[in-house]
Amino acid sequence: MVEAATAADRRSRPIMPDLTGTALPPVLLLLLGIITVLPISALLIRAFLARDGGFVGLDNFIRYATEPGLAVAAWNSASLSAISTVIVMALAFPYAYALVRTRIPGRGFFRLMALLPLLAPSLLPAFGMVFLFGNQGWLKHWLLGESLYGPVGIVMASAFYAFPHAVLILSAGLSAGDQRHYEAARALKAGPWRRFMTVTLPSCRYAAISAASIVYILVFTDFGIPSVVGGSTNVLATDIYKLVIGRFDFEMGAVVGVLLLLPAVIAYGIDWFARRSQRSMITGKSVPIEPERLVWRDAALFGFAAVVTCAILAILGMAIYGSLVRFWPYNLTLGLQNYERLFTDDDEFRALGNSLVLAAGTALIGTTMVALSGWLVARKLGASGVRNGLQAVAMVPVAVPGLVLGLGYVFFFNNPANPLHGLQGTMLLIMLCTVAHFYTVPHLMAVNELQRLDREIDMAAQALRVRPAGAARRVYFPVLMPTLVDVAGYFFVNAMTTVSALIFLFTAQTRVAAIAVINLVEGSRIGQAAAFAVLIMAMSMVATAIQMVLRGLVLRSQSWRRRTT
């Protein structure tokens, strides 16, 4: 009787208010706004101000348009990005098709090789190009008299850098087809070529648009490649660096930042529309694609994938070889001298340690924020306006180039009137900038994973009077744990390889390895620069291997995921 009365009394008492759903969303929204929206706003405002802070309207843009050299940079960025996009799409589509829609042997190996450049900074392929096609390169005659240092080099290295991104997107689009359409085409006596033209291409057109948009953004906003092989060819990404660092013309730098931001926003809008349309083509009745075996097609695509893979390995291998040469191209004796100098030079060794600190801190801060924001958005906690604002702000970074975000951080955090001014020049600020730069993709990963759970779990938690924080600790975060391991690896690798977002923020004490590579190139120490880039790739590969092991251990420890009989 006493126990029954006690249980009844416990059920009748209201549970203590849980502040998770009311206090956490606005706090997280404020934090995300500070590290994303406010710096970008500061840059946009600065573009319309004079050096003394007075409003000048469009005068800065007019001044920029009347400087011939700067206008040429805008044209170079637009045209070279377009050419690179065409080349990448021409290579990535048949490669992705070979991975997804054929039965060629070694598809797993080819997929791994295609994604290998993601683990290296964009500077590494540029070094490989220099050793292969530079003025003293082994294959410079392949360029038919053209110099690598200019438009040719930018396009070639950019195509290598953007290729894996296009392969990922196109592979996902080609995997989303419906086998029933092909069966209907066969019933109508359509041959392989007609099925490809009337079924395959229309079904993946949105993925192709999305891939082209992403590639264009990557090439248009990249800073590392033009700084190594750009020569005298000016592009917006390098001009903004020269304006801010070389001439201290922050107003014109802000103008170039706006010019970098506008095409990126437009391209992201196209990508968003394409991804939305692609999803609407998949229904619950769709049948997964089963690739048919066509000997002649599979043989041709196997040869194509092998050639592309050999090119990837040749460029990366040449960069590694160049890092081992004592003094390219005059003393080709192999050794570890370039690596030894990196470890014996205090400044370079400190940069390597700073990179590891940056990557670890970014992974820790970013993963924590992603877990919270993904949980709040996916499970619809807090006021709808705050929650929708959180989702909107989390989507902002994907359309903002790293150079623009980094310069915005200078304008926002370097303002003495800003209470957060003390963060300027610290490693914490660089971590926050890196988290903001790469936030959107991990956030979407967490949201998509948690949205797979049935809403009945929330209803059961409410019926059992379990607070949202308790439900998150017992249900949602354990479910999300494998994804969080991937998110941590994503933040770590990108923090190791990024350059553009940090180029305006580092100091002598916070310089990281990717920035040190740029400094070594500027000092004509190409061998040591290549060695540093190879080290970054090696550490990224180790981090990725650790990520895969941890993910496997997490999945193995969660016995409830395994089906029991």
C-alpha cells in the first residue's frame, strides 16, 4: 500500500523544469552567430566604409573596378574556375559511373584512390605539378611550350584538388537511381546507349549540377594553388591577400571579399536547389540499382579509372619524391634532409605542434557543438523561431569562402570596442574560425542521423517523465556516437589541411603547418615546403585510420545494433 501510494504520488508531482530545451538553443544560436554571422557582417559593412570609418557607399567598388589589374583578377578567377569545372566534370563523371554503375574489379581500391587527395592540403598537388611540369620538370615538354606557372598550372592543380569532391557527389547521385526504369527501358527494346541517354543522364542531372557548383566554389575561392603555381596570373584569392597583407588596404580587401562571396552564394543556391530536386526523385517504392555486366563498357571504364588513378598516384608520388631530393633539380640525391630541417628548426617544429593542437581543439569544440545543434534541431527542442534560426545559421558557412570568413574575423575581433577583442591572435580564435568554416557538413550529418529515429521515442520519454537531457544521454547520443566519431575526424583532417581561413589570423606563436608551407614557398624553399605538405598528408592519413578504428570499436561495443535471433 505504501509503495503504491508513493508511486502514485511520484506520478502526480510535476517534474522539475528542464532548461535544456529553453536555455541551450539560444545560447548555441548566440555562439554560432558570433563565430559566423557577425564576422561576415563586419566584412560586408567594411566594404562600404572609408579608411577613417565614414560611409562612402559604392565608392570602394568603383575604385576597384577602375584598377585594371584588379579587374583582370576577377576575370581570371571566373574563367579559370569555369575551365577547371568543365575538366573536372569530364573526368569525374565517367570515374563515378565506373564505381557505381559497372562491375569492374577493384572498385573499392579506385574509390580509395579518388578520395586520397582529400587528405592533403591543396598545395601538395601543386608541388607534384612543379616537379613534373615545372621549368625543370621531367615532363615539361608535355605542355607544348606553355609554362606551368600561370593559367595552365592553376587549372591542372585545381582539377586535381577538386576531383574527389565531384566524385563523391556524382557517386551519390548515380547510386540514387531506380532499377525499375531500366527494366522498363529493356522491355521497350532500348539498347545500352539509349538507356544511358534517356534514363541515366536525366536521373543524375541534379547531382551533376550540384557537383559542378561545388567544384566552381572550391576553385574560385582557393588560395593555396595560385600562390604556388599562379606565377604572374592574378586571381581574387591572391589579390585579397596582397591587398590586406602587402598594402594594408583593408577596405579594398573587404571589396574583394564581397566579390568572392557573391559567386559562392549563387553557386551554393544552385547546389541547394539541385540537392533538393535530387531527393524528390527518390520514393519509398524505388528499387536499388543493380549494375548490368557489359564487357566492352566495363573494360573501357576500367582502363579509364586505371589511367586517372595512375595520374593521381604520379602527382602525389612526385610530390613525395621531390620532398626527398636534396636540392631540386640540381642535386637529386635522395635523403631525409628536408624533413630533418623541419624537426630541427624551432619555428617549423612549433608550427607542426600548433597544427596538431589546432586540429585536436577544432575536433573537440566542433564535435561538441555539432552534437548539441544536431540534437536540438532534429528533435525539435526549444522555441521554433530559435530552432529555425539555429538551423539557418548552421547553414551559413557552407556558402562562405575561407578567405572571406578569415578576413571577417580580422574586422570583427580586431575592433577594440568588441568585448571579445582579447581573442585576437590566440589559438582559440583560430579554432573557432576553423569550426565555423567547416560546420555545415557535420551539422547536417548529425541532423540526418537523428531524424531517422521515430518520434515515438520522444513521446515515450515524455510519458515516462524523462527530461530531454536524460533522453539525449540514454538514447540519442549513443545512437549518434559513430557519426560523432566521423565528425571529429572530419574536423581534424580539415583543420590540418586548411589554409585560406587562417591566412589572416595567425601570429608568430600560432602559425600552423599549412601556413608554414606557404611561407616556405615564398622563401623559395620548395623541397622543405613539399616535405611539410607530405607530413600533413601523413598525419591526416593516420587520423583517418584512427577514426575508422574508433568507429568500428564504437559499433562493436553497441550490441543493441546487432540483430538477435
